[in-house]
Amino acid sequence: MRRVLNVSLASALAAATLSVVLAPSAAHAQTRPQPGQQGGSDRGQSADGSEQNNRARGPRIAPLRRNAAAGPCPYVKILYEGARYVELTGDRVAASNVGFTGEIEGLTSNCGYQGDEPITVQTRVLFNLGRGPQAQGDQRTYRYWIAVTERNKAILAKEYFDLPVDFDGATTASVTQDQTIIIPRAEATTSGDNFEILVGFDVTPQMAEFNRSGSRFRVNAGTLAATPPAE
């Protein structure tokens, strides 16, 4: 079912309301690695140990259909501190203490607008999810958000979305979700590059700090050690 969020805006760049419209449920797809394939993101190592080949391929995410736009599109980014989701138990950071994990592996977008029409932005997000040694059960509902901001300024609207995942006995799963964001404009001269769209997991303050420190686990945590904090 399609839901619409209307939020009052205090921006001279936008009209009175902003709508975040969910794409139809058919846009939600979940896949699991086939036997013999390594779980995790495309930035991990391949079967022959070559990380460079995987990085060259980029994330496995289909492109969106291109739309006509009278001007530049909004900037669409993954917020760094919300790019990964890592549940940790116990009193130390170790692979053996990892529960459910997640990583936003890919993000593509496209926009369209003409004249004084609202800016319609189509987004497609690829999530790679994992089930660590401390994860309980095969099912987990992750939560993520999409926010629209006046570029480098205040948030104009933010909505949270549930991401239900069934691992069905596997340790990793990949989920793709499409969303549509509609940004009204105060006048025809307001272009898309006045706005920014951010995507991230709904994380706890501890998770956000873990991400900011540069530490990380792959989605198939439990066999790999954490990367040391960035210098």
C-alpha cells in the first residue's frame, strides 16, 4: 500500500508540503547468496582472493530509468555514520559478539521535473544483511530512514521505513528497495541542487560512534576480525 508523508516546511526553496511516497511492494526484492558464493558486499574478496576485481564491478544494483529534468537533480548520499548496522553483545568488540549486521551497499537515483512541477526523485537502495554468532532466529526487521534537507542546512523532512528480512537459514541476505520522494518547489527557478537526500540505518548512539571510529565488520561477521579504527 502506498503511504504519503506530508511535512510542513520552513524553507523559501520549497512549497508548503513535502511528500515521501513509498514505491509499490513489488519493488522490494530479497536474494541470498547461492551455495559456493561468498556472502557480504561486492567490496569483499572474491573466490580467488582478489579484492580489486570485486571493487571494479561495483555493487549489484540495477540502474533506474532515466527521466527528463529541466535542471540538476538533488544530491543523494549515504550518511557515513548510518551506513552500517552492527549489533554487539558483551563488553568487547569481537566477531564472536556480533549479532545482526547490515550495510548499505549501493544507492542509485534519478529525478525529473519541468516548469514549476515538484521534483520527483526515484531512489534504489541495496542492503546487504548478515546474521552473526549472537543473532537469535532467522528473521529480523531492520529500520532505515530517508531525509530531505536544504543543502548543507536544516532537515526538511525525514521518514523511517521497516526492512523485514528472512535469512531462511543463511548467514547473509541482500534486499533492494525503491522509494519515491516528491519535493515541491516554491517557484520554477528553484533547482534540484538546492536539496540533498540522505539515507541511513536507524542506529543507536553506540552504533553511530562505532561507525564514526572507522571500525567495521563485514555482513558475514563471525569469521572475519574487525578492522582497526581509522588513524
